[in-house]
Amino acid sequence: MKIDCRQISKRFQTKNGIIHALSNISFKTNEQEFLCILGPSGCGKTTLLRIIAGILQPTEGKVIYEGVKDNNKPATALVFQEHGVFPWINVIDNVCFGLETQKISRKDRYGMAMPLIEKMHLAGFTKNYPHQLSSGMKQRVGLARAFVSGAEILLMDEPFASLDAQMRVILQEELLNIQREYRKSVIYITHDIEEAITLADRIILMTARPGQIKQEINVNLSRPRNVNGEHASEFISMRNEIWRQIKEEVDKTTAPLS
Ligand SMILES: Nc1ncnc2c1ncn2[C@@H]1O[C@H](COP(=O)(O)OP(=O)(O)O)[C@@H](O)[C@H]1O
Ligand SMILES: [Mg+2]
């Protein structure tokens, strides 16, 4: 399945006037692609993801879900930065959340969830509640749920932004492994340049608000990728080039009015 965004624009009407959040965004995902959408804070990334998820209507343009294989399964599943797990539900039922509405029995739900729970190192915690988990484990619950949902395209909005640096690296690696294994496409939002280079097959770089596509970058470095790895110099020069472009955008928003 592919997502085809066609000329998406979004304006919000507020009591202080119109906020132009997105302008003429067009792109298409590839099968099993890890696509990162990278841009400065406030450029409209979350708005774009909500439009792709179908929970917000664009002012102009449309999102086409191409080649949907199974209408009984959700086309997309969302993973948020925080508050993605329900505090009153234990781990296994959090992971299964969504399957109930697909009329899958409890026994089958648990059967589907357990392999993901094991992969996400949550096997000893199935009956625990979110307040008993670290933030890294809560994000693992959110990831497991997205993979269990059966959605072909996973939408992630800065899921690791609030984690410490070590945990972020560990979860990035686990996410890449599981994405390969389950052959999902991911649209992953981030404002973190290194995270985008580490994860992405392709990066879509956005301008400052109203968010437009500034550039598309194919990341062809072998994995695992990091600033100390085999391709350190390519990694660093890509990071510096993207930083230069993002700074251009940030400077636009902070330039003194003339
Ligand atoms: N529901 C809304 N009503 C009014 N303005 C909104 C709404 N949602 C987002 N915005 C505005 O749209 C712009 C883009 O927001 P957002 O998509 O959250 O950016 P990002 O995720 O890139 O930080 C911001 O200026 C934000 O204040
Ligand atoms: Mg956001």
C-alpha cells in the first residue's frame, strides 16, 4: 500500500486570524519505505501527519490510499510522542487495543500480540499498568500496538523525542529491525537531523510555516548508521548540509521585521 499526498494545504481559522500551516505538499510513499519528514518546530509536521491519518481534513488537496489490500484492517496506525498508552489498561490490552473493534476474540488478540510483546522485551510485564513502566517501555507498548494493528503504514510523530539519548538509540535500532521484519512502511516525523539520517531511506525536508517541501534527500548509507560508524564522514557532511538548510528556515522565522 502507498500513500499519495496531492497538493495538500491547510489553514486554521483562529480568533486571531488565519494560520497557514501547510502549503501545496505533494509526495508519495514507496512500499516498505522508511520515510522521515524533517522540519523545524511549528512548520506543520503534526498537522500533516494528522491529515494523512484521516483525523484532520486538508483545506485543499487530498490523500489517496493506494492499493489497500484488506478493508477490514486499518490503513494506518499512529504512534505519538507521549500519552499514547491508556493508563487504565494493562500492557497486553494496550498492545491489543484496536483489535477488539476488528471483532477478534480475546484469545486470538493475545496470540497476535505476544510475538510483538516478546520482541519489544515486554514479556515479563504483560499484566503491568503504564505507571509501572519506564518511558522507554511505554514507547515500546505504543510501537507494539502499531505493529499488531495490521495497518500497513505506520505514522509516527516524534515517538522517541522525550527519551534519553541512550534509550532513543536502542529504540531506533529496534524499530528498524521490526519494520524490516514486518515489511511495513513508516512515515516518521522528527525535528532531529541525526535521527532522520539514522532511520530514513528518504528524508522530506520541510520549510518553515507554511510548511512546504524544501528538498527530498535519499539516504543511501549502509546501516547501522551513526556519527562513529563506517560512513562517519558522509553522515557528518549530510548532517551539516541539512543543518544549513534548516537554519535558513529558522532564520526566516526569527528575522527582525523590516
Ligand atoms: N487545531 C489548530 N488550530 C489552530 N492552529 C493550529 C492547530 N493545530 C496546529 N496549529 C498551528 O499550525 C502550525 C503548525 O503546527 P504543528 O503541525 O503542530 O507543527 P509541528 O508539528 O511541525 O511543530 C502551528 O503554528 C500551530 O500553532
Ligand atoms: Mg509536532
